[in-house]
Amino acid sequence: MADTKQAERRAARLAREIKAFSGKHGGAEGQLAHIGQAGTRIVLVGEDGGWGDLVAPSYAIAQQAAEQAGLTLHEEFDGEFAAKVKTGPYEWTRMAGIQLGGPSNG
């Protein structure tokens, strides 16, 4: 019983964070990705191309949070969905620059 209430509170907290992200970015869509024992990542992509993520302790909690927030979910982070993400110089140096000997931003 206590675990159920704790899971419901966690889902509600994540739903509020999803709604806040969505409000800041003109709407949002998402995708749930298992990340092993750490739980499930909720990847968020805003209508303005902004992106972020949250981590839920389980897939069920992530799914519940997304449902409570009214988040449209994609089965996969495919090309069409990924194309909505806008990246800037920071992301490029973090994602590729380090491997290519670029600045570390750190």
C-alpha cells in the first residue's frame, strides 16, 4: 500500500515537471526508454525544438506520469521525431566535439 502511494506521488511529481516543460516549450512530445535498473528515461521534445529528459524509477511510473500530463508518446526516437530536436554549439561540442578533440565545455 505504501509503495503504491509512493509510486502515485512520484508519477504526479513527474507529470507536473512534464507539464512545466511543455508549457515552457509550446507543447511537447515524448518517448519512454528503458535504462536498466536505473528505471525509465522520459525523453521530452518541445514544439520549439527544446529538449530534456526525466528519469522515472520504473516504466509503469513513467507511463502513468506521461498519461497524467497528456504527453503524446512515440514508440521510438525515430528520424521524424528526432528531427524536431534543435541543437546548438554546446550540444555539438558535448556530443561530437569531445570525440573529435574539440572543446570539452567543462
